[in-house]
Amino acid sequence: MSVETTETQAIDRTRDAHVAAPNRSDANGWAAAFTDDGVQMPPNFPANVGRDDIRAWSRSVPGSFRRKVLAGS
């Protein structure tokens, strides 16, 4: 298996986990898909920087995990 294939598979797994988390109402899983210094830019809210801020925001916003997120191809 090539390095490119392995990296592509890792990206696919991360994307799948990132998409599945809000569909399961899983703020921890959502935050885990970001790096420690990752930035989430939710619409109509200030940016969240880092997993802790992303997790806290995800837990605090009513309805933030009550929708269907679809993965693009």
C-alpha cells in the first residue's frame, strides 16, 4: 500500500468521524476531529480556537448537534 493511499484513508477516517459526531450529538467526538490548535468558525459566532473551546461551544449552543450533517465526496 502506498503512502498516498494510507494518507488518503486516514483523511477519510477523520472526515467520517467529524461528520458522524454531530449526527450522534457527540460534542467530544466533534472536538476530537480538530487539532489542539484547530479553529472552528461557526456561522454567526466568533471563532473557537483549540479543542477545549470547540468542545465548550458545541455543548453550549442549543441545537448545535441536532441536525444531519452529510459528507461530501
